[in-house]
Amino acid sequence: MENNISAIQQELFPLCVMLYPRLKVRWELVRQLIHLLGTEIRSRLEPQHAYFLAYYESLQAMFSPQVLPDSKF
């Protein structure tokens, strides 16, 4: 990741936005998975590796209900 979230923002996020609705993946499921990922990261991180939390927080913001509200299929 090279201390740069832009790869996720510019490549992964648009791909998710394009594919997940077509695959009928609900944004709420994505948010739950991101939450679980954050729980695991925090439980295993040593204090000197806390910079990973910035990536987690960025993922939370990108997939938030304000950005991607759930829709009915």
C-alpha cells in the first residue's frame, strides 16, 4: 500500500461499486465485513503498527451508508 490509500480509492472502490450491486451484494454486508476486519486488525496490532488503522478508517468512510446507501434489489 506504500502508505497511500489512493490505490484503494481509485481502483478497488470503483470496481466494488460497479460489481457488487450486479452480484446482489448488499452494502450492509460489506460494512459488516469491514467492521469485522477492523476488529481483527485492532486485536492483533502492536502499537508501532497503528498506521494500518488509517486504511481501515478510510474503508469505513468509503463504504459508509452516507456514501453507499442500501438499495432494494
